[in-house]
Amino acid sequence: MDLKLIIAIIASALTIIGFIPYLKDIFTKKTKPHLYTWLIWSITQITATVALLYGGGKFGSISLIVGTILVLFTLLLSFKYGTKNITKSDKIILALALLAIIVWWQLESPLLALFMVSAIDGVGYIPTIRKSFVDPWSETISFWAMMALVDLLAIASNDQYNLLTTTYITTIFVANIVIVSVCFFRRQIIQKRK
């Protein structure tokens, strides 16, 4: 069996394993996903997955496909269990995510669209980072850490390495590390104050 396929299967399994405590925490109302963040991520991750396939990522796209299904499920849950404090900037980010899809369709430029969705996805983390800064216990750190590991494995399982296959995954890797860091350090600071 191809090593890259094995890495892709491991990344996909870790994606599912990583989502289990996150979903459990949503159902127990410990974690409150931000509605617009997950809506933006649904749009951007679908676009990025298609771009990764288009760019020849092959096995690298497997964990993104699995992740996209789980992101869409989390989006649905965020309507009932999530945070809905939607700001003007959240609406702008959503509009930009939709614009990236139009750019791809109209200009037939998957790379430009991918740069847009990578930037938008990175900015799409801001509502969750903002929420986590205020309430660092409102997110499940193990989930975000697992997703950062999955991102590294997804890059390793790519069949080809180019801007189409690495840009998006690298962006979300960095953003996942930021959320882990914000939650971890803010928990330490708030705990010390008590």
C-alpha cells in the first residue's frame, strides 16, 4: 500500500477522532461553535478541497473531504447549540468567502480563488479566536490540536506539492495553532487571577 495513502487514512481517522470530543462538548453545551465561523469554513473548505483535487493533491484531499463532512455537520449543530453574536465584520468575511467562489467560476482561476479562501478561512477564525480570548473554556483544545496534526499529515500525504495543494492546509494549520495557544494561555491567565 502506498505510504501517502496510509498517511491520508491516518489523517482521516484522526479527523474523526478529533471531532468526537468536540461534538460531545457541543451536545453537552460546553463548547459553543460560532455560527458564522462554521458557515464560512463550510464554504471555504469545500472550495479548498476542490482546488486541492484540481491541483493534484490526490490522497491529501481525503482528510479534507472527511473534514468537510464534519464541518458541515458542525455548522448544522451551531444553529441550535452555537454562539450567534454576529458582527458586521463576520458578514463581510462571509461575503468575501462567497466572492472567492464567484472568482473561480468567472475567472477560471483556481489559484486566485484558493488564495482568497485561504485568507478568508484564516480571517474566518477571528470570531472563534475572539470568543476564545474572552471565554477560553468555550472551545475544546484537544480538537484544535488534533486538527493541527491532521493538517500536517494532509500535507505529507499530498501527491504533488504546489500552491494549490499546500496553501490552504498551511493556513488552517497556523490558525489551529493560534486557537490552541489562545485557549491554553488565556486559561492560565484567568486561572491565576482567581
